[in-house]
Amino acid sequence: MAAELIFQPVAQLSALLETAKISSVELLQAFVARTKAVDGRVKAFNSFDEPGALALALAADERRAQGRARGPLDGIPVGFKDVIAVEGQPLTCSSKMLANYVSPYDATATTNLKAAGMIPWGRLNMDEFAMGSSTENSAFGPTSNPWDLSRVPGGSSGGAAAAVAAGEAPASLGSDTGGSIRQPAALCGIVGLKPTYGLVSRYGLAAFASSLDQIGTFAHTVEDAALLLGAVAGHDQRDSTSFATPVPDYRAELKQRTGPWRLGVPREFFGAGLDPEVGAAVRQAIEFYRRSGCEIREVSMPFTAEYAVAAYYIIATAECSSNLARYDGMRYGHRSAAATNAVDLYFKSRAEGFGEEVKRRIILGTYVLSSGYYDAYYLRAQKVRTLIRDEFMRVFQECDALLSPTSPTAAFKIGEKVSDPLAMYLNDIYTIGVNLAGLPGISVPCGFTGGGLPIGLQVIGQPFQESALLAIARAYEQGHDWHTKHPVL
Ligand code: GLN
């Protein structure tokens, strides 16, 4: 039984619970056993709370027995990228700076999932403070890709993607600032959804770059992404950028929205740097949509292709230099034992607490914000950002959504790019524009390389048009069985 459970989509687990084929406790035990069996090799988890989760599973079973089940997600475990607060659990951001920090409160996304009855099952590894594309920047060591343990799972939400791909959790929450949900989902062969900026509250998400950060979901299927999004989305007074928009029943809408759609294919997203096997799989996916009656339009987005990475690495570093100023060794987090006075404490705590990539970004960000360079870099990058959004909005006048590769390559080897920041940054070339423009995007599995590594198709939607985005992604999924393939561990 347990072996069959661990790769079931959330919707399927939900049906099993509803019909009393399994209990929530049994379900949790299956994931606990799986995690204990494989996580020594995958290293997706920073920590997990077995007794706490078990108590919640018992409570869920009791509710169900009394006819008080809270809905389709009640009693189902969910993992959290270690950047989203769960009361009483560690919140490390995979940084030495917060290695001993325990969150005193729940993020709004956590509150919402708990209200739906979901069981927070463990803290998932990531690049430190969500800065990276491989999970190698974690202070606790890298996570491995379940399809090939010598390769990265992508990042920065690498643990959150690997845990679902490896059957250690049926779903998880991550954050996406420049691709950190979509890219690891692609590299691990699962579905990763980054909602429109403002749809999911950022309250309780440790900030990296606040104008870009967005919480989203990992799961095996598009239907699961719809279910989870419905649970976490919604206006929140505690996040001033949260948008007051009604939250539809995304799962129900999946069935109501049936194309055909006008789908744009940005020519520049198929140029130099794209691995030929990835390009071929994505082109086949585009052909599938054409054959199913969609109108495929080649569009041109030269500005986004040329400038998104550069603008992102100015804006994101500027915001991170400001957001990470709070880690001062005084209020919370790592405090140097070697300091002799207050200023020294500030310097030493930060020098000891932050890793190399985080320091690189704080230095870059401080530079682009400094007087004399502000206009030349930061202000200019903000103008470029507006032009990138304009470019998306222009193509959306003639398309319902866009199709592209999620990542230019499949999973690369651990160690391959870690000493070359530029090569690492270029991994985000197809995902970053979406964050700069605040759009929703999803990655769905669309094949494998000859070497057996998963490939992702990215679908980019119009702002707050998640229902259409999910329906388009699901149309592809229903015509293929990639999402039913799982790694052997
Ligand atoms: N890889 C990108 C970066 O390093 C995106 C990270 C993210 O989305 N959190 O900044």
C-alpha cells in the first residue's frame, strides 16, 4: 500500500481519505517511511517534525470520523521550503544566520493550509535565502536530483521539488523570485506553479526581493496545483502588495475552460544556449497544442530576452541588500562570539552568518543603490523592468498565454556551475521576465533527455488569469503521461 501511496497526486489521496480506504495517519506514515528510506541520499529535508505531524494526522482522522472533514486537503501532508514560516518549526532559510531560529508565527499561506487541514511535514532545503538555481548555496549542503543523485535538483526551491519528485511529500510550497519554483520543477519532472504577484500573501515569507518574491506550489499534477492554489491564494491585510481579487474554485474551472487558445511562442526563447534536446521536447509540446486546435503564433520579445537577466540581477540584489540588513547579530539570528563592540558585532555576525553568494549579492545591491550609481544602475533597471512588462502586455494582446522552455538545460552536475556565477545566472533566462512583469507561470513535465533527465515546458499566463493558465497546462498533461513517471531510488 505504502509504495502506491507515495506517488499519488493529492487529488487521488484525497479521494482515498474520503472513501476511508486509508487514514491520514497511514498516509503520513507512508511519507515518513519513504523520507527515512531515501532522504539520506536525496537530502531534500533540513528537518521534519514526526510527532507534531502525527498529532495533526490523528486530529484529521478524528474530524473525518465525526463528519467534520475540512475539505479535499484535510489530513494530507505538505512540505515547506525553509523560507516560509510555520509556528514552532525551524525557519533557517538554509543559512547559518538562522540555523537556530524557530518561527514564533505562521505565514498566511501556512495559516491557510492549516485551515484546510493540511499537515506541515518538514522543512525543505534551498539555496541560502533563495539565492541560486541549484540548491548548492545551502549552508547545510546540497540536495540531489532524485533522477540522478550526482546532479542538482535546480533551485532555489530544490528541496521542495526533490521531496515531491522522490515521493517524500505529495506536495510542497516554495517561493519564486526569478524562477525558483518553475526551474526546479522542470529539473525534477514535476509541476511547479508561480502565481501572479499579489495573489498569494507574502506575510511570513522571509524576504529576498520583495517586489519579485511570490509563494507557489509543487505537485505531481496540474489539478493538484489548482487545489493548492485555491487554498493559499487570497487577499491579506498583512501584505500591502496582496491583491483584493476573488479566488475562484480553480479546480472546478479546470474542467470548464477548454480551448482552443491562442498561444504565443517567443522566437528569442529558442536561441543560443538552449540545449537541443530541451528545445526538441518543447517544440513537440507546441506541436501537440497546434494539433489540438490551438492557434500558435510566433512572437518576438527581443527586449525581455536581451535585458531581463541584467535588470533582475540589479533589482533583486538591490532589494536583498536592503532586506538582509535586518540580520545584524543583535535582534535574532547568528551572533558572533568574537565581537568586542556593537559595530564589530554587526560586521562579524554578518561575516560569519552569510555564505558567499549572499555576500556577493549584498555587495552588488549596495553598490547599485549607492549615490552616484543609483541612476545609472538601479533606476535604469526599473525603467527596463517597465519596458519588459510592456513587451509582455503587447504580446498578450494577441495571445492568451506563451509557451517556452522553463530552463535552457536539464539538470546539471553538482559542482558544474557553482564557481561561475554568470553561468548560474543564465539558467534563469526564460523564467526571470515573468517575475519582473509580475505574471503567473507554470512548468509541466514535457519529456526526458536521452540520459533520462526530466524536461519542463513553461506556460506563461496573463495577470490573475490562473484559471486559463492551469487549463492550458492541463490540456498538455492530459495528452501525455510524463507526470506518471517517477525516479527509482
Ligand atoms: N535563480 C535566481 C536567483 O538566484 C532566482 C531565485 C529565486 O527565484 N528565488 O536569484
